[in-house]
Amino acid sequence: MGNVDQRLPLYQRLRDEIAAQIASHVWRPGEAIPTEAELAASHSVAVGTVRKAIQTLVDEGLVERFQGRGTFVRRPSFDSSLFRFLRFHGPEGRHEVPESKILDRSGLIGPDPVIKALRLPTGTEVIRLLRQRLIKGWPVLAEEIWLPRARFEPILTMPLDEMGALLYPAYERFCGEIVASAEETLTVEGVAAPFDTILSLPQASPVVVIERLAFGYHGGPLEWRRSCAPASTFRYHIEIR
Amino acid sequence: MGNVDQRLPLYQRLRDEIAAQIASHVWRPGEAIPTEAELAASHSVAVGTVRKAIQTLVDEGLVERFQGRGTFVRRPSFDSSLFRFLRFHGPEGRHEVPESKILDRSGLIGPDPVIKALRLPTGTEVIRLLRQRLIKGWPVLAEEIWLPRARFEPILTMPLDEMGALLYPAYERFCGEIVASAEETLTVEGVAAPFDTILSLPQASPVVVIERLAFGYHGGPLEWRRSCAPASTFRYHIEIR
DNA sequence: CAGTGGTCTAGACCACTGC
DNA sequence: CAGTGGTCTAGACCACTGA
């Protein structure tokens, strides 16, 4: 902390300092960071330099600016990521948030692939959640979720009915862990246990598998997740330049 | 052309003017646009304003800047788009550019979905290319490509062996049409004719279908393409914030 | 070496927000 | 209305490129 390379441009060093403070929860998501004038004064740089530093944070998605109101730490919205990949919508074209049903919750020694994905030492204890997501009672998504137990103990013991359909808010409220970014890898496979029964699909039906590794503000992995959906519900749109 | 809304910020109007000139091929891809100082003088604005206008063009992927050299019109590279979606690589992990074999080339009245995708009036003539792409003799990709005949007549008549493995350079060289951007939509389907035989897959095997609509610098659609690959070769990676 | 974009400053004025 | 970010200017100096 506070260690800066003097060769870097001023605005870069300022950006890094602000980013580190966001990572340290000096300001929490939704809160405003100091104004341009304040930052310029406290760091003894010109306002223009502060503006450039903040602009890079905006480009990186770490903060949002609103004219006349201030600059705010951004809370990433992952709800939309589901809809980027899968077409869950009602007959009128509206998105529906699938309900959530936890089928299994257990603590265990992390299996090898999980340990590797979460970058933990061999033998570390982890939490496994097996989750079914439904729309109008129909299973549309099956998820296996892995968390390092040390950071997420409350998730293992808390009442399931307090967890809600979205996990990330629960992570923040009960474990103080905030998801800042994620990587997803998408493949098409034949469905395998235990996802086949959860989705009530015949063996080896084509499914889309989304592997997501979620990171905290400090950059370390927080959660590894494998989600599985029938291939017919998959649709992805992208713009290329 | 030259029609600008006086309410827009200076740097926006400047951006639009430069973008329009790029679209009009005042400078072609790879060429340098005027320096910051020249643009500032010719438009009677400060250099800082020019910088901001150019920065937005950089963010949009229209130009590239190089310190000490200049600012250059960017040529989008679509070769990489293939590899974003499909894992074609040799045993050593290196990417391989698949060879290309044109199975059919014909001019015809545009079928309804093609006409709609390319936004042409009903009854317009189009060119259809059916293409097989192979790695080490194995078919890995099947493509159906549709072009408005009026703009792409040379593609219909030129010798096939002058076309090469990449179509976009051919479009530019023989038809003067430059692809500036594209949209892709990705779905998983059961393979259907004529792609099943081209890929030598059993009926209804799972395949990834990539529909690409490519646009020119003026914003209108130039090419519509449906590509089809066995689902097992599909892999997509994305970062989320 | 001259010419380019990159960094940084200092300040003016505008447009929007919320009290 | 005071306070915020947004636009715009004018100029200094630095770092890199290519002849």
C-alpha cells in the first residue's frame, strides 16, 4: 500500500491510489469519493490531472460520474450477465429473474479442479452449493458453486431462507466480501451428472456450460461457479470493431 | 455532410467531422490523419479539444495513435474474431488459419431472410457463396455468405483462385468495399442441410451457429454470413465488470 | 534534429443537482 | 443558491519516432 513507482505518470499513480482505497473499502459501493477539487488539493495536482485519473477509473468500470452530484463507487451488476448469455423471457419479451432452490450445501476438502481455479493451497476447505434455478416451476439452469470456507463460513451455517435468489448481495451482507469483476468461459457439452437430473434432460443432451471465476476488489478469486443450461436457451450477441 | 448541431460540444462536432471524413475515405485505413496542431488550427479550436475528439475515436476503435508517429485510421482485424469463438489450434497451441474451399457461387434473387438481414428492397439480386473451411484437410467450419450483387459484382465473376482464404481483403481490392464493424449472434442448434454434409456430421448433431452482419464505414450492412461449426470446437471467454 | 503525441498545469465558464 | 462535474482554452515541458 502506498508504494508507487515514481516513473509512472501522475494521473496513473493517482488512479492506483484511488483504486487501492476503493479496494480497501475506504468508500463502499454506492458511496461518493471526494470531489475533483478536494482530490486535487489533497494530492497537490491540477484538477485536469484528477479528471484524467478518474476517467480511467470510469473506463475500467470502477466508478460512475454524475454531473452536479459527484463520483460514486460502482456496484457491478451481474444480473444482466445471465441475460447476456441465456434467453429467459416471458411471452411478452420481459426478462424474468429465475427463482432459486438450493439442493445441497456442504463443507469439504476442496477437490483438485476447484482448488486450482480458486488458487488455494491443496487441502483447503471449501463450501459447495448445488443450486437449481426455475422459471414458472421449470428448471432452466443448474449451478455448482464453490467458495473458500475461511472467508465464507456464514454461508454454510445461515438459514437458507435468508439467502435469497441472488448470492452476491448475501456474500456482501454476511461475509463482507464484494465481487468486483469476473471471467466467464462458455462451452457446449453433453450434459453429465448431477446436472442432467436437475434439468431433467436425457443423458448427453447438448448444454451450454458457463464457468465463472469471480474476483474481489483486491484481485483474488472469491467464487468459482459452473452453470449449466439447455443449449436451446442459449443466445449471445456481440459487436466487433 | 457538414450538418452539425450547434448545441453539441465542440469536441463532439469535431469527432463527427473526422469520422465522416474517414467514412468518405478522405484518409484510407492505415493512413495518418492530420496532426493535432493542424486540426486545431484548421478548426480554430484548442489542441486539448482536438485531443478529446481524437480520444473518443480511439475508444470507438476508429483510429490508433502512436507517440512520435501520428494518428492512423484503423483497419479492423476480423481474423481474431474466429479465434474468439472457436478453438482451432495445432497440438502446440498455435492458432492455424483454416484453408478455404468455395463449394458454390451464384447470383440469385435474394431470399426473404437474406433481404431482411441486408436491409434491401424485395427482389434485389444477391450473391451467395457456400464455403468450407478446413484444417489439415478436416472440415471445421461451413459458411453461407450473402452479398448485395450491385456492390459486389466482381466477386461473382472473378477467378476463384485469386480470392484467397480471407474475403474482406478481396472485397476491398476488387469492389472497393471496406468492412468497418460487425455484429455477431451465436446460438446452438442441431445441424441442418447443407451444413451437415459439408461438415460430415450426423443429422441434428449439436453445432454452433454464428450469424454475422458486417457493416461498412457508412453504417449500412455489406455482408450477411451464417457460419456453422461442431459444438465441441466452441469456446468463448469474456471478462465482466 | 524537427515533428509527433503524452503529460501536466491553471484557470474560465457552463449545466446540472439538490437544498 | 452553493457545489458538483463538463467543456474549453493556452501554454509548458517530456518522450518517442524517423530521417
